[in-house]
Amino acid sequence: MNKRPHRRRAGWWWILSTAVVATLWILFFIANVKAWGEAKRPVGFGAMELELAFALLFVIRRQPLTVSRSRVAWLAAGGAVCGMLFARPAYEPVLGLEPLWATVQIVGAIAALLGLLALGRSFGIVAANRGLKMNGPYRFVRHPVYAAYLVTMVGYLLENPSLRNIVLVSIVTGLQIVRISEEERCLREDDEYRAYTKRVRYRLVPFVY
């Protein structure tokens, strides 16, 4: 008789990490809402919604089949996820094109949400195999959520240009690239994923990377 797989209970690390992510999102939310009064419009709206989706999926994430033990993978994942939650509004849209940068954020957020919907509970933070997803936006690039997240970050930066936000976007982008490399290192242990990489050649941007 086949035994049902044992489900691991949420341990202290899961509780602590969830509390940290939730706290950072709340602080990010409060900082942006305070800027609404001065700007007389929602500042960072697309970024806020996307970060909320990440936070919620982080809470309900599924236990992985395999997970990377690499310290680099863990550090890159943690920094990439939490990095932009330290960003703060500095409402001086580049070239005064606020509607354009707000639209960029919303388009990026919608694209990321579509990718997250395709992932469902297979979403995770650290490089791991939580079950392969190869449909929807995953037919075009192997990491569409990260690509859309980058678009959203750039939109937020152009709406809220500051040295702090420039540094954060640069760091998070670098960490996302490391994160992608670590994820692929883990997933390439799966024959099905190796076949998938031959069909979908690009990781983040078609014809570029």
C-alpha cells in the first residue's frame, strides 16, 4: 500500500520569514500611502499591488520537492524578494511623465500576476523544484514573473527617482539574475526541465537573455 506523503508543519523559520515579509510590506504600503496626499494620486500603486501578491503567495507557498542548499541561492532569493520593500516614494516623475511610469508599473504588475496565477502554490522564494510550469507566459521565457517584476521596478523608479531607489533597483536586479542562475541549477536536475530549456531558450528577455 502506498503511503501518503508526509506534510511538514510550519516551523519557526517559516513563521519568522513570513512575519518579516509581512512587516516589510506593511511599511512599504504605509510609506507610499502617505505620499498619496502630496501627489494627489496613488503613488507606486502597481508596485504595491505586485508586492502584496508576492507576500500572499509567500504565505501559502507549497513545500518543495527539492530545495537548494546553496547559501548563495538563499541570500540572493531573500535580497531579491525583500529589496524593493525598502524603496520609498520620492515623487518627482522623470520628465514629468507620471501617467507613463504609472502605466509601466501597472502593465508590469498585470504581467507578473498572470505569471503568478500560472504558478499558483508552486511559487517559492529559494531555488527549488515545486513542480514544473510550462504553460501560459512560460511558453515565451523561462522566468516571466521576474521579467515583469523588473518592468514594475523600473516603472516605480522612474516615478520615484532617488539615489536610494536607484541603488535598490540595481541590487535587486543583480540578485534576480543570481537567483535565476541558482534556480536553473536546481531545476536542471529534472529531465523534463532540461527538455523545456531546449524549447524555450531565453530566461528573461527574448533574444537577449
